[in-house]
Amino acid sequence: MAPRASPRADFLLFAMWLVMMCGMMLPSAAPALLIYAAVVRRSELQAGTATRVYAFAGGYLVVWTAFSLVATLLQGLLADTLLLSR
């Protein structure tokens, strides 16, 4: 078995996955956020449009943060079993 990475290395690996996912996925979500904002503005519940859009974007980020954590754990597991190098 390969030596275990340090907690700092694991954190940096997670940070890399998180930044990469946000950098790749947020630009593709921008049109959906704009459309959602337009729909909310035209609805009867137009009060709090910004809050609703921020909540939508926050949920999107939470999902990709969870994916980044799973990817980090999977990469660490594969590295520990020598199926992947860090």
C-alpha cells in the first residue's frame, strides 16, 4: 500500500476538485439562474427574487461541493490501492 497522504494534501486535493467543479459548472448554470430570476420576477411571489436566486445558486454549489468531496475520497481510495497516482 502507498503511504497515506497528509490531511493538508487531502484538503488541497478537495480544494482542487471544488474550484474545478465551480469553475466548470457555474458558467453553464448562469443561463438557468437568469431564466429562474425572470420567472420569479413575473410570478405572483416576486418579493425576494434575489434571495430565491441566491438559494438556487447555493443549492447548486452544495451539490457540486458534495460531488467534489466524493471525488476526493474516491481519488484517495484509488491512490491507496495503487490504482491511481496522486
